[in-house]
Amino acid sequence: MEVFEQYGTLIMIVLLFAVFYFVLIRPQQKQQQKRQQMLDSLQKGDRVVTIGGIHGVIKEIKEETLTLRVADNVNIKVAKQGIDHIVTDEE
């Protein structure tokens, strides 16, 4: 019976880690992977919304920055990581 108690604690720790992995860590990794794919797929002419809520059209793409047209003759430069999502025709 003492052997079961010793291994029981170890089994509980392993089960707890497994639950944390499947409930917290794995979904977050999938979300980060999906976001990275979205950022990699950005193209000139895409309508996007920044994390700050600014709507614009991509005019120029560089490695880490984008130039967005937010109004006639108004362009702003934002970090690529600052893009929240691409606006689709349905939105």
C-alpha cells in the first residue's frame, strides 16, 4: 500500500501537468501559430485593423513594418505585429 501512495503522488503530478498542457498550453500554441500564418499571408491591398483599432489598406510591406493608407494622402507606418486581423468582405 505504501508503494501505491508514493507512486500516486507522482501520477497526480503527471496528470496535473497533462491537464495544464491540453487546457492551457496547446490551445495557446495553436492560436499563436494561426496568428503567425495570418501575418505571413499579408499582401499589398489587404484591408486590415490594427490592435489599436485603426482601419487601413496595406500600401507597402517590409520585413517588420507595414505602411497603411488610412485616408486620402494619409499613410502611417506600423509594426507588422500590430496587425490584429484582416478585414474580409463579410465584415
